[in-house]
Amino acid sequence: MKKAWLTLSALALMAAAGALQAKEYKEIRFATDPSYAPFESKAPDGSLVGFDIDLGNAICEHLKVKCVWMANDFDGMIPGLKARKFDGVISSMTVTEARKKEIDFSDKLFTSPTAMISKKGSGLMATPESLKGKSVGVEQGTIQETYAKAKLEPAGVTVKSYQNQDQVYADLVSGRLDVSLQDMLQAEQGFLTTEQGKGFEISKPVHDPLMPADIAIGIKKGNNDLREMINKGIKAIHADGTYDKLQKKYFGEIDIYND
């Protein structure tokens, strides 16, 4: 009898543990770095806007949960996720092997390679040889920072890391930087189309194993319930055409999902 009672108790504990793991979300807290237009930025009224923001809101709408947006510096995304300050990261975060050791990722959101910005006519190329003796600006915590420190710095390039992308561009425009490295789509539409981007040009995509191009939603390691939920939401916005509408709104006829 005692053995049977222990068995029943063990089953009850297992059932309770399963119930705790299968969390029912009424809201999802997403962190984002609002210095990365057209993906995420602040409108004049202070609200968060952009392609990633619209994607997140559409996913939440399909899942019938509330989206709560939290502005955060990019280099604090993974530590904040691990500390449960938010549930997910939608901030043009590239899927890398190093990051996969620390957090989990949703299915792919889109694809975008890295590119270099320099002054028109500078003659600079996105190679360690061409950039030797020059200064390169990158945002802290990005794949571009990882690449620059691993491949450019040892070749004699001065690498300067900034808290956000707006600061990178400010020093690029002022002449304190020779070039900057960032997401290609962000550079094209978030900088070159602006007044401060006049007089600058963008390189061809810079390909390197340290800078893959697939972007996804970051999720705390082991949170399979949320990952499965979000993946259902991603599939839903593709199935009903919402993804295509948002892609066209921000990028015209460019296919950033299959690129």
C-alpha cells in the first residue's frame, strides 16, 4: 500500500510539473533595440515602429496574446533574456552557433547580409587589407562586432564599438569613423535614404562564417512552449498573407525571406 501511495504521489508531482512547464501566455514581452530602422525605431510620439515590430504584433494577434514591447540595448538582449527580464527578442538578431549555445531561436523571420558604408569616392573595400589603418564602427553585441574584432582588428584596423547604431552613424557622419559595418537592409533604408546618409555609399554584401544572414526571434533556452507558440504564429502570418503585405510595405518587391 505504501509503495502504491508513493507511486501515486510521484505521478501527481509529475503531472504538476508538466502543468507548470506548459505555461499559458496572456502576454509576450519582446525586447527590441529601437536604433535600427526600418526594423525597429521610435516614432516622434515615442512609440516603437518598424518591420520587426509589425511582425511581432501580427504574431501576437494570431496567438491571441498581448504584445508588450521593451526597448533595450542590443548587447543586453541575451543577458536580459536569460534573466527573464523579457520573454523574447525581436531585434534583427542573427542566428549564430555561438548564440544557439546560450538561447533558442524561432523559425526564420527573414534573411539579410552585412555590408559596409563609406564615403563616396573613398575607394575603400570591405577587406582587412583595404581597411588597415582605418577606423570601423560597429554596434556592441552584434555579429559585425564579433567579425571586426576577430578579422579586422588583428590586421591593423581600429574597431570602435558603440552602444547603439545611431551612435555609429553619428561618428561616421562627423568623420570620426572611416566606415561602419551593419545589416545591409538597415544601412540601405535606415541610413542612406536619410539626410545624414547623403554622400555615403554601401558595399556589396560582406560574407564571412562569423556573419550569417538568417534572422529569428530569440527565446530563453529550453522554453519550448513559447518557441512552439511563436513558430505557429510565424506560420500563420505566412499562410494568411500578412507577412507578404508587411514585406512589401517596408521593402517593396525585395523578397527578404527567401533571399
